[in-house]
Amino acid sequence: MRTAWLILLAACGSTTSTTSTTSPPPAGGGAPSNIAPPPPAGSAATASGGGSALLPWPVPPFDAAQTAQVTACDVDTVAKQRYAQNLTIDALPGAYVIASPCDYAVLAVACASRVADGAAPPAACLEAYTAAIRANPAFAVAGSMPGGYFGHATIVAAPPVARRALVTAVIDYKWSGLGDAVAWTLTVHDASTHPTTSITGLKASLKQPDPTKLATAMTTLGGALANLLPEKHLISAVNCFDNYPEWSVTLTYDDSTAVSLTTNKSNLLGIGGPWQTELGGVTYLQLGPDLADAVGAIVEQTGVPLGSPQAMSCHGFDLQAAIFQ
């Protein structure tokens, strides 16, 4: 994972203000994770981009019972009440008898809050996370849960189209904020075989990308559709002021299927995001680094500018409320 692109601001479920900074604040801070007595049968979560997903494609839209269970669980509050701050990760599983999906989710949050910034949650954390998500996928967006497991588990398998060859990609990017505005559109043809590029909106020409590396990056982009969770409508997840990246991408595959994706002005990720799309009449949000990482690789290969804020101020964003409302 390119952490330079993938700063998940750990403000989900929080409204705490932060001081202005010239770069995105560090990830972490109040992330979530941990295990409990024996979880339901099934392997622990696997790293995003490899191994099996926790859930098959597609995850149906969350129903009222699922969202009500997550709301009533109040994972962050209960985790602090249930697990004393001086308990280590190893001590958490035996500190409370697990009897419900909510209990697993609370344990997962308590565990992740004890994981150092940037570190991968231990297997015990991932087992609790896995049990909660498989019982009720809506727990994936509960409170601080997204920050603790972002990029550490493949939540949902990619749709079948992601296994097809990518033919064309049109990548439209705009940046505004406290700094010089940026706007360009990059088009890549023969994306997965012998990619050729053209760009509009820039006065300077692109650097010449390595064809093999660019083809690899484009193939990765075409397959980067795992971790899509349903939402009622597109959201603008804005966590920071004065830094507004905006992406719109259209991917066309070898069967002529076109998939349109957007960040909808969201900036929870340093490069912009999370990404969102509509497939089969359902709107989805990607709770994982897949697309951001893939786009970051293309930025590296082509040298397109992203813009940079001279300063920015970050607060909190309640992802759970935004997706449930």
C-alpha cells in the first residue's frame, strides 16, 4: 500500500477539531480491532488485495435491522466502558464473555485502539473483526472501525467485471483549496496491453511512462473493485478544509462494460476518497485502499500533478451516520 496516497484520517465517528497543517494528519488515532472467545467458523480476515474476501459479491443494501443493531451497539462508547485502558491486547479476549455480533465489534474496536499507528492488527483482532462483519456487514462502518482495519482485510470480493481486461480508462482530476488549482483529464488506451496516453488541461507534457509498469498499473486499476459496501446515495466525506481533490474515472472493459467511479469531493484519504460507484442500480462506497492505491501508481508513472494545500484544517467525519442516513 502506498501510504503517501492512503492516509485514512482517523476521524470517522469523531468531531474533534485539529490544528492546521501543511500535510494530512497521520492515520491511526483511535482505530479499532481485536478478538474474543472462539469466533464463528471461518478464517480470519486476509490482507486487502490477496486471499479470500470476508463476504461474497454483492453485499445487499443494509436493512433497517442491520443499521439499528450497529447504532444501538455504539462500539466506541462501549469499548471504553467494557475494557479498561490498562488491559493489553492479549488480555482483551478473556475480559468479557462474547455473546453477540455487537460484542465482537466492540472487542475489535478495543483491540485496534491498542495497535500502534501504521501497524497491522494482530490475528486476534482480525478474528473479532471477521466475526462481526460476517454476522452483520454494516459493522464495517461502525464508529472508528474503518480506521482500524482499512487496508488490512478484504471485506467484499470484487464484482465479476473486475476480472475482465481493461481497455480504456478516462481519469478526470481537479484540485482546489489553499493553493494553485489543478485540472486535467488523462486518457489511456489499450490500457492492459500496450498503453498509450493523452492528456488535456496541462501546459507541460507528461513524462514518458515505462510501458510495462504502466500496463501493470492499468491492469491493477481495472481489478481494483473489491471492498464495495452499499450506501443509500453518494456522499461527500469531507474531513479537511482547504484541500479538495476530486476524481472521476470511467473504466471500459473488453466486453464494452463501462464502470464510472467518483470520489464525490471526499477527502478522507490523502489522495482523495473514498471512491464510490453505482452498479446494478445500487450505490457503493469502497472501504479499502484498492482504487486509491491503483490511481496512485498511475500518478507515479505519468507524473501528473495533484496540487498541494499551503495549509489545511481537519475535523471529524461520521462515516457511519453518512452511510446510514
